[in-house]
Amino acid sequence: MKLTKYLILLFFLLLPIFSTHAAPYSVLELCAFSDGQEFQLSTKDSDEAEKSGFQQFKESEFFIRNFKLLIDGTEHVFYKPIEKKKNCIRVDKIPGGKHTVSLNLKAGTYTTLETAAPYITTFKVGLLHSGKINIVKGPVATVEIHQLGKKIVLFEAITDQQVPDCEYSCEVPTGVPLYFVEKPSEEKELCRPTFQLVVENERDKNLGCYDKKAIEEMLGKYIKENNIMCNPEVEIAFFRVFGEGCIVAPAVDPEGIGVLPPQIRIVPAGNKGSKYFVARYPKDKEPYHFNSEKKGTEFIPEKEEIIEFFEEKAQ
């Protein structure tokens, strides 16, 4: 009898230790919704996953949306999809006590979606909790692009992909780094003319009758009539022009029958014909710079901000 009492007493003394080792954490079944509908987090369908941009979850048969699970604002990696519940995940190893749980959907995907509010509860060790979060469209900013051609495009820095549907203007999520890229153009257009004026006396070059604008208009007409095409970003048409007594004429061929076609020259570095600026109101516009790989400086949009990009012809 004494032995039985002793064993019972020992059992109750050791029970907290056994309980701690058996279940030192809480578990959460977290389900996502948007506009009252299930918000899909995972799938087993590889075609659906490819279409939605889901990634394979570890080495399992599941594909999962690209996000970071946060507990109290810190990334938590102990979670997995739930069979037959595409909008839910099982979160393991949650310490006891009061915690906030949320999903950062912008961590690996360019999106305006975010968690409206984190799930908050006091977790009890050894228990399974159920929680819900609501996914909403987060705050946005507006980017407007004013350019002379179509070579400037907007990129996002999460996946380094071009922002879709943003040729002239678009809404962008706040908090996501962006940058502009100067794309090399393969399109040809009528060349911009440049010229060297050749006169018998060098001092005659300063005569007002040798008007640069008028000469360029004359050469531009010749370019148009002969359909001389250049890559506008890197090429320019170079003519030799002769002047005598305020009369100018392009260089002619050896027989003197026709005008010599221009040389197509590479535009010197630093003289590409454009300057770039960005205005983030209420601040004034400031110069915007591209590196040697044509990538511009990154910036992070703020809520309801208007960001304008300008391309202006260099003087």
C-alpha cells in the first residue's frame, strides 16, 4: 500500500517534466481569407503552381505561395501546408505566451497584397490553436514616366523583373524597392544629324549666316528624303559641310554628282542626348543616375506618394 502511494506521488511529481518534454510548444492552424473567400496558400497541382508562381515546398509534393511567416515580426520557418486545406498552414514550435502571427507576402513576390492585421492570441503549451488572417490590398504609390522614347522601364528589386503595365503610369506597392532600367533599343529611326563646317578661313565659321539650326534642318531634310536610319541611343549621322560666302552645301561624291552619304558614328559616352530626373513630391526633381549596366538607383515608394520620372534632351 505504501509502495502504491509512493508511486502515485512520484507520478504527479514527474508529470510536469514529462509534459514539458512531450509538448514544449504550441501548434497553430492558420487559415487565410480575402474578401470572405479562401485565399490559396498551397497546391499539389504543378500546372496550377506554375501559373500562380508557387514554389515547391522543401522536397514534398506540395507547392506553396512565396511568403515569410512572421511571429512577433521575426521570421519563423517551422510550418507546412495542410492536406485538403489549400488556404491553411500548420505552424509548429510556437512558444507559450502571447504572440502575433502574420504573413509577409511581399518578401518574395512583387504584390500589393498584405495581411490586414496579425493573428494575436495567448498560446498554451501542448495545445492546438486555430486562427484566421485576412489578406487585403495594401497602400500604394503612383509612378509616372515621362520619356522621349520607350527605352526607360521600371523594375522591382524583389525578383528583378519588369513591373507590368507601367509604360506611362502605374500603381506600385509601398515598401517594395524599385528602380529604372535604360533598355538598349533595337529600333531604328531617322538619324540625328551632326556636322563639321569646312570654310577657307577659320574665322568665317563665326559668321552669323552659318546658322547651326538652319544647317541641321537642311541635313535633316536630306536624311528624311534618303531614309537614313540610326539606333537613336548610340548612333548619329555625321556630315562634312562646306561653306563659302554664307552658302553651305554638303560634301559631294568625287564626280560631283551627288551628296556624300553621312558617316554613321557612335555617340560619345556622356553625350547621349538625354538627362534624367526623378521628382518625389513635395520635393523638387533631382538628377537620376544609371550605372554602367544601365541600372538606376533604387528607391522605396511611400503611401500615396507620386513619383515622376523625366527624360529631357541635353542642351
